[in-house]
Amino acid sequence: DNDIARVLSSSCAAPDRRTLVVSGSPVAMRVRAVLVCFTLVVVPACAFETRGVIGASRDSDSSRRAFPLKHADRRASTDLAAHTDLPLARLGDSAHAQGALPVTHFGDEDKFPSDFVFGVATSAFQVEGDGGDRPSSIWDDFADEHGLGDAARQGIRHWEHVRDDVKYMARAGVKHYRFSLSWPRLQHENGEPNEQGYAFYEKLLKALAENGIQPYVTLHHWDLPAKLCGPSSGGVGDGDNDDVENSEKKKDDDNGVENSDKNGVENSEKKCGPVDWRDPRSVAQFTKYATQVFERLGDKVKFWTTLNEPKTVADLGYGAGQHAPGVVSTTAPLVAGHNMLLAHAFAVKAYREKFQETQTGKISINVNSDWREPLDATNEKHVAAAERAMDEQLGWFADPLYFGDYPASMKTRLGEDLPNFTPEESALLKGSTDYFALNHYASQFVVDAELSPANSYLGRPSDWTETSVDSSGTQIGPTGSCHWLTQVPFGLEKTLKLISERYASPETFVTENGVCADGNGGSLDEQLNDETRVNFVNAYLKSTLNAVKQSANVKGYFAWSFFDNFEWADGTAIRFGMVHVDHGGDFGGEWSARRGKESLRNYREFMLGKHSGNGGVTSRMGEETISRLKELREGMDDSFYGVFDWETDRSAIEHVEAEAGTESDTVVATTNRNGIAALGASSLGRRGLSDRKSKLGDATTHDSAKEKVADAYAALAAAVEALRQAETSITAPGPRDPEAETLLAQAELVLSQAERPRTDALLATVEQVLAVAKRDDAVAHGALDVRKADATGSVNAFFALDDGANSQNFATNGANRGGDTMDDPLW
């Protein structure tokens, strides 16, 4: 009984406390019985307090995968290893509420500032693959250990397709692109520059410049070199890094690090090996690498970040062991995070002293922070607990950048486990960013608690617990295919406002935000019609706009991600992209074939400036631009790069799905593809991937305001077609009707532009085009003949537009009557 009591009493204890298991006795049988109850009852009870914690970092799905341990610190040793599954149990399906956010409306008053940037993002390891004989990274090794090596080496074959990938972005309307550089690709093992790697990135930057796309470059996004050699494994002792060496030697002395630091890294004798953020020499290694990059590529880049999401790297790579390098430890995350901050500071020092004045760029670091909301906003203890949680979420890596030190609550709570900055390091860190780069994904509730390591899935002492469920049992928000990613738009708004208030309103970019949705199990139709992502992006953009309206100095937003990627420990099992990638050729195309999703069509409106003052930073597409984009498509393989809907000669309803608006309210919603298919011009139908014969009458989910403008555009497109056919039917000698040519040009311009006239103006244009079409058809034939029946007649029947039609009966009758009167051979 005492044994059983100890088992139960330790059920919610720290991960580094062993549970007593007795075997070979009657007591053992009773213990086993209780352990079954423990699994079914006690763990879920503990999970209520802490479930969702690991969702603080985007790239984990720990409930599905528990990786073997590669390293462990000496304090945790096998005790922590034995409890590796504990946080996984906390994140079971009970904490999962699949679904999508509701539709978000953008009205005429919902305009971003004219200089607001809308971009997309990827990272090197996730898209490039290992083409060009790229040297291995620690993520290659980690992926190999867990059966993901082949997928990691493929990526999406961006190395092979880089020029066409950039053209595809241009065709999609991308003007701002954030990507990372592969450190292993750019440095040989001896620390010298790899010319083949630099040639690749010079080619990428040149392609971006040729297509009018601004690069935003991250020096390092998790893929540390697997092998770096030299007197100091790649940097310390070089003349440019003497100040780094002195700083790290002082830190070794302060932390009592001799031949082996307290996290199991042997420092003094190692000549070759992987770069490791626990090793103080990593600071100089990164500084040397960064300096080489600034020297070689800096004149082509105006926006830099040093490191991506150091908190995710620290917690999942050096704490939970679920990311490379697979370390399980309670203290290693604090040491790794400390060295990453110093690496950032010294790289910024090098940039500012040697390059910034001539290259005129800006530099920052991608800080990831989710939001922590007090479970009860009227409870002072919960509010204070949420503030302490945000000290760790945001302040751990942001406070040193603005104040030169960690948050006071972290220093008090973690004590000597949290390294100290020297006065020189503190001065170097303070002010080491030119703008704030925020990566944000999810949110959780916070409850005040007694200080205990049991409150954290990492075993760090915490005086709060986290949950995705409020006191009434309601989830804080729905999730996509990643249960940790709770969709809570107000979390981004509040995080942006906190940044503004806490750090004196720095210029801020949301450098990552996105959702995992439409997994491999769905059909291609379902993959491309990604309603969850459309609603997510619109809702989070609306929250961003709300923060801007409340004086947050937000300058841009980058959607994660443009392409479906290799998603780290999840491989290709989940998708974040606005462009579908056929990773294994499972959808009838070549491996890695790309096809635009509905979310890209939706986000394109923002990139083109529809929801920005004065049209935004991207001017309207003139005829010159349209012509150039057509040329880009002509040089690409349509079977590999799926044709975008807006690039085809299609019905206006397709056009309106991406670009429709009304005079009072633009409804940004998911497309009803049955309505498109009724006109026989579905993008899926054109690709031969779907055979949809449904009638327009089946489209019952259209919002009434959207129906009006959609029908108006469809009428205009049909009228234009009627006029074209009438013009081509004229057999009499002499020039073509100049009025018709002018009218066609005007109507086609209306159909091609993002900004639209009012619905009544559209209908007036429809009547005008139809009138000229009837007249010219009469000139050609003397009466309305068969061609009139095939073209104008079917248009009139479909839209109920006889000579006496008006806007009202057009809007109310067109959709209801058209399905039964369409001429199938024509439509």
C-alpha cells in the first residue's frame, strides 16, 4: 500500500522524480493495477492543468511521436528520460478541438496603412533538399534517426527549381519573401566559404530582384552544421572574434565550466563535430559565419534576422528532445538560449561595425512568442500568473534585446540555473535590433499555482499552469491538424500590443503566422479548398489591423508558409502552405508538383493591396505587368506548376472568388466550388482532376452580397464573350467596330483588376456590352441567328436579362433560374 501511495503521490510530480515500480510480488500486481488506473485517470487529471504547454512552439506534435533520447544532462540523467512520455500524455486528444474559425469580414473601413507589407515565408532546410551536395546538418542526422531522412533530403526540391519557384511567386502576386540561408551549405568543415553554396543564394537573390520581390533573409533557421573543424571548431581565436573568445572564457569561469560543462558538452579537446548551442564556442562560430555572409551577400539584402525562434530551439531541441539535437534536460535550454542571444549580439556588432553603413540594411532576430491569457481576468492571482508566463514566452529572449537582461521573475524563479550576462554582454545586447521580428501561432489559458517543476513539461520550476480549456470546459479556440495550434486571433493582437507597450513601440513585423491544415488523407479537392487556412489568415490579419488601429507600430505580416514544407519532426504529415506540394506524387502529378490553394487566392488580395490604403505598397497590375506574368507562365511547365485561376480565360465567378467586393462590405470567405463548376470553368475541372456537373442552383452557401457581385461579374464576362463572338462573325469588308473594340478593352480591364466598381456600375456595363453585341450580331447576320442563341441568348436566359431587366431581378432571379437554361455545349 505504501508503494501504491508513492506511485499516486508522484503522479503529477516533476519529470526528474522516479516512480517506484515493484515486480515479482502480490504488491507488484496491485501496483500494476493502479498504474492502469493512473494511465486512464490520473494522467488526464494532471493534463487538465498543463495540456497544450508544448504548443508554445510551432513545430511539435508530441502526442504522436516520442523520440529516443540522444543526450541528457547530468542532473536529469535517466530520471528525466524515464518520464519522457509524460508531456506527451498531457497533450492527448482530450485537449484537441478540431475546426475552423468563422468567416471574417473586411469592410471598406478595414484598411491597412499604405506602407504595410504582406509577404510569405519559408526556410532553407524545409524546402531546399540536399541538392548541390549540401553538407549535413544536425537536422539531417536527427531525421535519419527517426525515419524521416529521405523526406528531409528531398524537401520540396527548391534547390533544383529555384528560378521557376521565384517566378511562381511572382505569378501569385508575391512582393516580399522571407527565407533562410543554410549554414552547412555556405561553410566548409574548415570554416571557409563554400562557393557552390554562395552561387545558389546569389542565383536566388538575382531571381527575386528580376521579379520585383524584396528579400528578408534569416541567417540561421535551426539547421546547424553537423561537422565543423578547426582549432576551435570553426571560429574562436580568429582575429575578428577575439572579443567573443574573451566573453566566452569569462562565462566559462562564471559557470564553472572546465573540460565538460554542466550540460554534458566536452569543450577543451574537441576539434571537429556538430555546432552545439550549449558550447560557448558556438557564439564565435556563428559570428564568423554571419560575417562571411554579410560580406558576400549583404549588398543585396536590406532586412536581416540572425536566428529563428531561439525559444523553440532551446525548449524542443535542448529540453524536450523532440527537435535536433535531441537533448533532454532541465537546464540545457537556459544555457543554449543564453549562447544564442550572445551569438545574435556579436553578429549584430559585426554587421553594424563593418557593413551596415554601406549596405544600409536593418537587422533583428526572430523572437517567437505565443499568448498567455489569465483563466479568470478578474482574479488578480491569475492575471499576475499570466504576466509571469509572458515574461517567459516573450521576455526571455526579448527583454535582453531592449533592457540588457532577463525578466526579474525568471531570475527569481530559476536562480542559478539561468546564466548571467556580464556588463559588457548586457551592453552589447541592449539595442541590438533595428526592428522587432515576431513569430506567433497559438494561445493558452494560465492559472496561478504553487512553484513546482511539475507545472512545466520541461521540469523547470513554474508557478503557473496552462490549459486550453476554461472553467466551463470551453476550448480557447479550434485547431487545425496540429492539436497544439489553438486558433485564437486575439492572442496575436494582445501580443503586438504588449510589444508596443513594453518596448516603446518598436517597428514590428509579424515574420511568421500560419496554421497546419488539410493533411495527406484528404482528396486533392479538399487539399486545395483549404477553408481552415482562409479563415485563420483573415482572422489573424483582422487582429493585426486592430492592433495597428490601437497604435501598435506594426509594419508587415508574413504568412507561413508559401509552400507546403518538410515540417521538421512531423515530416510531410502536416501542411502549412498556401501552395500544395505533391510530396510523393500521390495526387497524379510529378513528385513535388505545386498547385495553388484557395488560401493563396484569398491572401493574394492582401498582397495586391485591396485591403490597404491607396492600394498598398503594390501598385495595380497594369497591362505591362499582366503581359510579363503571362510570359513567365509560358516558360514554365503547367503540369509541375499548376495554373492559377486568375491566369486563365475563365468565368467571372472564378475571378470574383479572389477579387470580388461590394460597395459596403467585402466578404472574404471560402469559395463554393459547386458554383464555379456550374459554369464549367473550375480550376479543378481544367486540370482534369475533378468532374463536376452541378448546377448553379446547388450553390446555397453564397452570401447574398457576394452573389450579387459574383453574378454581375459573371454577366459581364458572358456579355464580353457574346460581343467577341459577334465581332468575329462579321464578314463584311472594312475595319472592325471601333466602339466594340473600346468597350471590350474597358470590360476586360474591369475583369482583370483587384479594385472593382459598384455592382450597379457593373450591371450598367453589362447592358452596354450586350447592346453592342446585339447590334453587331445583327450587322453580321441581319437577325439573331444560331450564334446569337449560342452566345447572347444563353447569357440572357441564364441571367434573366431581357430588355427590361434591372439590377433587382438580376440579383434575385439569375442564380435560381440559370441552372436549367444553360446551354451545355457553350458552358
